[in-house]
Amino acid sequence: MSFWNRRRPWGSALAAHADGTPHLKRSLSWPHLVALGVGGIVGTGIYTLTGEAAALAGPAAMLSFVIAGIVCACAALAYAEMSTMIPVAGSAYTYTYTVIGEGWAWIVGWSLILEYTLVCSVVAVGWGGYASGLIHQAGLPVPELLLTAPANGGLIDLPAVLIALAVAGMLTLGTRESARVNLVLVIVKIVALAGFVALCLPAFDAAHFTPFMPQGFAAHEVDGVKVGVIAAASIIFFAFYGFDTISTASEETQNPGRDLTIGIVGSMLLCTLIYMAVAASAIGARPVAEFARSGEPLAHILRSLGHPRAAVAIGAAAVIALPTVIMAFMYGQSRVFFAMARDGLLPRRLAAVHATRGTPVAVTLLTGVIAATLAGFVPLARIVALANAGTLCAFIATAAAMMLLRVREPLRARRFRVPLWWLVGAVAIAGCLYLFASLPRETIRFFFIWNALGLALYLAYARRRSALA
């Protein structure tokens, strides 16, 4: 059998630890999973994308959020069905390995590593920028060389390195303990955004929504920039991903059949409502043209409404809670590493699990070191969009696995069933392919180069060391 089609036996996927192989401790319930999803989805994007979307679509940016949410919701439903059927670590990698084949699973896993690593590193750099600003304001005697990456004339971005290592250290202490910290920080974020909505409501003016669709519906170029509702949706889409990190927690969920469905679908619905409420409040409070080009639209709106202290407080809440994004994606990456190592596609010693904490300490620390190194030394600006390509690859694979399994084994028990699965799967795949094709050409080229390198590694190392070899 070709390595492309070599599939892991279904029984081994459902009972990954039955033969004594490493397994993770089940300690999470649905509130932890919803918080993990919201922590990964709601990041700095909500503070900036509202303005960007409004600049491209006008008040119809509200509709852009709905369209992006529909595509992501279709992918989320596919994840919910697959994660409850195969409740073990690995997310899209594991579903592809079980349903499609090992070679394809390697590509998906390799793409997930790319996605999670880049997101962790980029968010760490963003947090480091805020931290450096606070250090300057406090007048602390920290050399500028230690606050700036080499690409920008410094020696190391030390704050970015420290936050990445701190999050990795937190994750090694225990999954449930990390989830509790994440839950508290997510609540801080939600309270801050709720405060923004409450302060904007008294100034709400429905006239700001007219004309509703000044740039039209379809994407088209104006002065070299794609505008329209669909153009805004293609940008907003990437503010939604992060829910897929929940599926990497399948093996650590106490009641997978119930909790994973609530976690994935619940976090998507909650984040869609949050995004739409914030966008509606922003547009209703001030004319779109006033804040659309601002780098900090929410703070700009609050200052214009006479709430400068609230603007500072909401910005501070974003900084405080930003590590939840790093935590969600670093958690996801370490679990994908763990699953691939347990399957023999990576060195098996990386799958070692701590005897009492039930966490993969070695692979989590490795994840932290990689993210910290990239954040501290490597210029990420040109390759950050690669995270989007990796995400789309995983979404397509999960939807395809769900549809193939429905055709191949329609009678297999399913704790959660995607309604109108043929339509939901098709929308998820078509939407993701369209968005992938809309990525910058350089991003698409880098993505294929990354997977060519990964395929070479697979053929030279992993193919012969696989548990199925």
C-alpha cells in the first residue's frame, strides 16, 4: 500500500493508550474548552480589524463578519463531528491519518506546526512591543538592544522571548491549571469589550449605516486595493481561526461527545456575536470614515466620545489578556507534535508524558523554545501570512475527512452529526480554497516550499519509522 493511502486502524485511533503507549490526562470540561477557543480567536485582531473591514466595505462590514463566520462555522461543524468520533490528540492531522492516509496526514501536520508556531511567535512579538513601551514609560534602565530583534537593529527581543517561555512553562504545570488561568484572562477580554459596547450605545446613530454598502458586494479593485463586502470578509476570516485548537484537546476532555461539541460550536457562536456587537457599536457611535484608517479604532472611538481613561483601560486589558492567544496556539502545537511523535513520524521520545501532571513536558518545552527563538531573533513580517495558509489546509482536510467518512461509513456511530453534511462540507472546502487562492502569491509560494521541505523529511526519516511501516 502506498504511504499516501496508508491509514491508521480505527481502533488504534480510539484507544491510543490501550497498549501502554503515552496518553494524556483527561481533565478539561466544556467551560475550559470554550475559554480555550475564545482565547485563541479573540486577540488583537478585534481591536484593529473593525477599522480595516469598515474601510473596505463601509457599514456593510457587519455583513462581512456574517459571511466569514458562515465559512468558519462550516469548518467548525466538521471539526465538531470528527473530534467527537476520534477523541485523541492531533486535530486535523489525526483525522486525516485515520480517514485519508499517512502521507496526506504528514502534510496537514506539517502545515499545523507552521500555523501554530508562527501565531505563537508573532503574538509574542506583539506583546513584547507593548511591554517595551511600558518599560520606556516606567523609565527602567533596560538597554534598547535587549528590546529589539536583530532585523530592527537590536540584539534580541527579550520581552517576546520571556512571554513565550513563560507560557510554555505554564502549560507544563498541568492542563487544567493552565486552562483556569486562561479562563480568567478570557473573562478580562470579554469584560473589556463589553465595556466598549456599553460606552458606545448612548452615542448610537442609525444614520451612520447609510449608505450601507458603498463599495458593493463583490470584491473589486479600487486604486490597487480590493474592496467590497467579500474583500472585507476574506480579511475578517482570519480573525476567526483559533477554534481548531479545541480539537487538539480531544484526548484531555472528560466527556468528549458533549464537551467538544459545546466547546467548538459555542466558542464560534460567542466570538461571532462579540465581533458583530463590537462592529455595530463602533459604526453606530462614529461615522466609518472617522475611524476606518486608524491603527487603534476602538481606542480612537472612545477618545472621540470623551472617554480617554476607558480607552487606556481597554488597551491595557488587551495587553494583559494577549497571552491567551499564545497559550491556545502553543497548546495546540504541542499536542500535534505529541500525536506525530506517538505515531513515530517524529522522534518517539517527544511523546513522553509527565507521570503526575499528565502533560507532554518535553514537547511543550520544545514548542516554547522554538516560538521564543523565532520571536526573539527572526524577522516574521514577510512570512506571517503563512499561518493563514496552514489554517486553510487543516480546515480543508477536516471537512474532506468528514465527507469521506459519511460516504464510506454512513452507519458508524456519531455523537454529533453535521446537519446537511454534504452542503456544509462543500461550503467549507470551497470557501477555504477561494481564500487560499486570494492569499498573496509570495505566501502561496512559501507554503509550497515549506511542504516540499517537509515531504523531503518525511521520505528520508518518518516514512520508515512510522508505526504503520
